[in-house]
Amino acid sequence: MSRTVFCVKLQREAEGLGFAPYPGELGKRIYAQVSKPAWSQWLAHQTMLINENRLSPLDPKARKFLETEMENFLFGAGSAVPPGFVAPQE
């Protein structure tokens, strides 16, 4: 049976994650307060950030940038898109 959490991103009850998706205290916080749909939104946003900013996940500065953006996206005012980004039309 899946667990539910009150998602801080979506501001509603939703299905919770099955495991902490990130190490340390931040991972515990995400597990306790972020839903699966919100985490999926973050993964899509993270992919866009990596592609548009041409980031390497191996670069420590890029990982720190992504961690900061993840906290902003999930718990803060949101993560900004790169300058000049145009979302693809569906």
C-alpha cells in the first residue's frame, strides 16, 4: 500500500515517494514532504536545466547548482528557467 504525504510543492495530499531520492538530510526532507508527482516535475525541470545550461553531472559546481535549484523548486519560490528558454509546444 502506498503512503500519502501533504506535498509542500503541490499543497495537497498525494502519493509519497517509495524511498529518499537524495542523500542526507535533504533526502529525508524530500521523502517526508514531497509527492511522486512533484518529484516527477522536478526531474523534468532538472533535465531542462542540465540541457539548457550544458551542465555535467560530474562537475561539483553543477551538482551544487542543481541541489540549490532543487531546494528552490520543491521548497521555495521555484526555480527559474535559463534566459532565453522557450518551452516546446505540445
